[in-house]
Amino acid sequence: MSDVLLGEITALIIEGLQLEDITANEIDINAPLFGEGLGLDSIDALEIAVMLDRNYGVKITSENVGNREIFASITSLVEFVSKNRIK
């Protein structure tokens, strides 16, 4: 996994979702994004999908099989983007 891409996506999530009270160093990249982890919701998932499309050309739609796995953690997002990025 690329440390650069990991840093970019972590920063993108913090800035894009305006998580002002948390820093990249405080985020466990293997923790769940939803529920007990970062506590994100379905609207946040949609916003992340839009940010990843804009920044990396990665398309994630509600029809994607495996969305639950893609959005499981920051690590899984980075792995998905790494394999599927266009930009």
C-alpha cells in the first residue's frame, strides 16, 4: 500500500467531511469507517465516493458489489483506489 496515497485519502476524508476535531495521526486506518470507528454515515460514504471520483477517477456506485468491503476502513479504500484509479 502506498503511504503517499494513504496520506492523501486520509487528508481528503478529514477535509472533505470537515472532521475538524481529528487529525490524521489520530485515525486508526484499519478501524471501521462507520459505527464504532469514525462514526460516518451513508451520506458521508456518498461524499467520499464523489471525492474519490474527482481526485482519482474511481467510480463507486450503489450497484457496486463489495461496497461494504470497499468502505470497511481507510486501508480498504486505499487498496481499492490503488487498483482502480485512472488519475
